[in-house]
Amino acid sequence: MRGYLRKDGRKGIRNVVAVAYLVECAHHVSRLIVQRSGSEDVHLIGFPGCYPNKYALEMMKRLCTHPNVGAVLLVSLGCESFNREELRRTIHASGRPVDLLVIQQSGGTTRTLNAGLDVVRRMRAELAKQAPVPMALNELIVGTVCGGSDGTSGITANPAVGRCFDWLIENDAACIFEETGELIGCERIMASRAITPELGREIEVCVEKAANYYRIMGYGSFAAGNSEGGLTTLEEKSMGAYSKSGSSPISGLIKPGDIPPRSGLYLLDVVPDGEPRFGFPNISDNAEIVELIACGSHLILFTTGRGSVVGSAISPVIKVCANPDTFERMSDDMDVNAGRILQGAELDEVGREIFDLVQRVAAGETSKSEALGHQEFILTYKQFEPIGPACLPAA
Amino acid sequence: MSPNDSLRLPPLLLLHPDDNIVVARRDIAAGERVELDGESFLIPATVELGHKLARRALAAETRVLKYGAPIGSMKAAVARGEHVHLHNLRSDYIQSTSRDGNDGH
């Protein structure tokens, strides 16, 4: 494996130029810059809201200084409330090239587009000069998410990812699993895996928070496709999703933007704190992926039964397909056929395939979604309190 | 092992010895004869890959176990081999939803 060394000591497995819109009104101009740059290494990210939000600012800071990002162009309309100067200062302090274009000052769409294309061209030329350095597994952070789960997910793809997680952690990587709303019913088992009883209690409380939140929303994290694929209840889906975590002890409970301080297994709490205010915790799978990336994930293992096609901006997404019929139908989108476990393949064999693929993709091989140009991104309003002292016991 | 070999694998999967449901390893047609707990059993209705069947007759309010863990309670009694899904199993946490707006209750 090799990576791009950043000033904070972290290494990136990609060297992306991020173009970030700071309000929906700057989205189109930013998209044009990305499209006309003609490069797959220029990624579009952004925040659509005009009202300020501490979470969104912190997330954008983490994303723009993610190790896979080499340089950032910020695009503002001009009148939105986003604290663009604070974001620009943070990126600058991280040692990355950063530029800010304000559409109202640049003279509108065309002038901003042309200026943006110049900036991106210069940034790409600068990044091209950067030579990668060797990178080891103990410098890698891997996140996992499931989407479009069905009755096969918990039998094939999820436990296979769990095996891969166990081996990554044996090699001193950090691994993150998430969506406490999809772990409802597993809280006691998870708590028993925590490295301290106090952390175990925090885990139980955070799943309780998720259950309350979803109850108020009126829906659990359970989509129509889940039931069409044979899943009946949220706790059934949870038990399947939970197996992605493997069997390592749980070293910590983190929130979006918290970076694992060392190797081990971490649970990411994605459900906002306080009274439900801005709607569903994560409106779609990519919202979870973006949060895993904000926690430093270099790449994402995405398990799917029904068949998701999404990728992500910033970090490559590896698709592990749980259902052998789905794999046959959508093989162009799938990196791993874990469904063959139902046809007699061993869990360890598929886990090993994922483990090997993680290292190859980290070394530069493109994943299927990456090669197809999937660079989905979504960031919405949320609010969080900082984690408590019991959440990272060894820190 | 090739997909053809998989046809020789038992079509019903018991995930944990404590479970009172089994999972279809592949689509199984109505009338197909399969093995359930060592006995030959006639599948009463077509069942799709990933769906659940009752391992034995289950009374209403029975806790359903999958992976050895509770995944909800029966809201109606079912016979052995019957499809266990939204129409007869409910969450003990939050109701499930389906596309036509029917919930799991």
C-alpha cells in the first residue's frame, strides 16, 4: 500500500481536489467546475443550507482536511450564513492548497466557472508533483455501512465483512461500524463487548436514544425493500447488520467527525442529540457514508442485498453483495459476491477476498463504484453534543 | 463450488440451534420436497430466497428466534413450514413499514 502524507501525519489513499459549495445556490456553479475539469479526481461536496449549523461546519472541516483530499476549492454565493472564512482558515492550517470563490464578487456564473477551472487546474498540477509514500495497515481506517439489506445480508455479506474487520484490527487498523438506529435490539450484546462497563453503558444509552428518536419520527430504519427481501422486523435487520462488526472488543463510541485515536473497533453514533429537530437522522445511505468519512475512513465496505449502486466522494466504496441473485443481475456494480456463501462457499474465504481487496483498493486499484464514476454526497442539518469521557476509555 | 452444486445443498438454513424459524437458501417452489430437521417436508407455498419459514408450529405471542436472538413476536399462530413475515410477526421495538403503507401490526 502507498499513501499521500499530510501535515498532520495521516496518509491518504487518494489525492482528490474537493470542490465544495457552501449553499445550494452555489451548487450548480460548483458542479460545472467539477464536470468541466474533466478529471475523475475532482470531487463535488457541499452543504445546501443557508442557515448556520455547527455540525455542518465541523463536518465540512473534517471532510476538507480528510487525508484523501489534497486541495480544496470553496464556492460561496456570498450572502449565505456558512462561516466560509473559518473553513478556509482550517484547510489552510492543514497545509493544503485552498481557494475561495464568492460568486457575487466574482461576477456571476460564467466568471466564477472560468476562475474555478483555473484554480482546479493549478491545484491538480501541484498535487501531481506529490509522490506517494509507503503506507501500512495500521495507518488505515475502514468504515462499513449496509444499504438495501435483505434476508441474505445477515447470513453472507455482513458476517464476511465482520471477518475482514477482525483481521484488519489484528493488523492494527481502525474499523468503524454505525447506525445505532439499525442496531436496536443488539444493545445488550454490544455492551458486553465494550472494553469497559462504563463504555458498555454509554452504548446502551445511545441505542436507547436512537430508538426514542425513530419512534418520534414514526418510522424505524426499515424500508419497503427490506421486507420485500424477507426481513420482517427492525430487530431482525439489526441482528444482521450487527454482524458487520465482527468479534473484536468495542474500543470506543464516537460521533460524526471524531477520529479513532488508535487501532480497534469503534461504534459511530449517528443519531442527533437533544429533541428531534431536523428530521430523520440519516435520510439515505450516503449521509451515513459521509459521516464515516468525516471520522477519517479511507474507504467504505458497503454491504447490500437488494443491490445499491452508490459510491461516494472522497473515499472509495467497495460493494459486497449479499444476495447471489442480485449479484448475477447487477454484477457490474458489485466488487464481491458474498452470496456464494449460500451456495457453499466458506465465510472465511469471502472474508479473505474482502480483506485482500481492501488492501488493493487502498493501494490504488479502483473499486467498481469508483470506476463507474459514482461520487454521491449528501450533508444535512444535525446537532450533537460532544462524547462523554467514558466513550473513549483508553484515550 | 459452482451455483449448480448449490442445488444439492439443503434449501432450508437453520442459523442457530435455538431458532424456531429457518431461512430459504434459494427460491423454493410450492410442492417442493425439502428436508426440515431431518424429516421430509412438503413446501406449502412458494417462498423466496432470504424469507423465513416456521420450523415448528408457533402459537400467537411466541418469541421468534433467528441467529439465536429474538427478532419479534408472533401476532398469529402458524403451522410448521408456513411463511413467517409481516402478516404474522411484529417487532417488539418499532413497527415495520412496507411500500403499500401497511405496517407490521
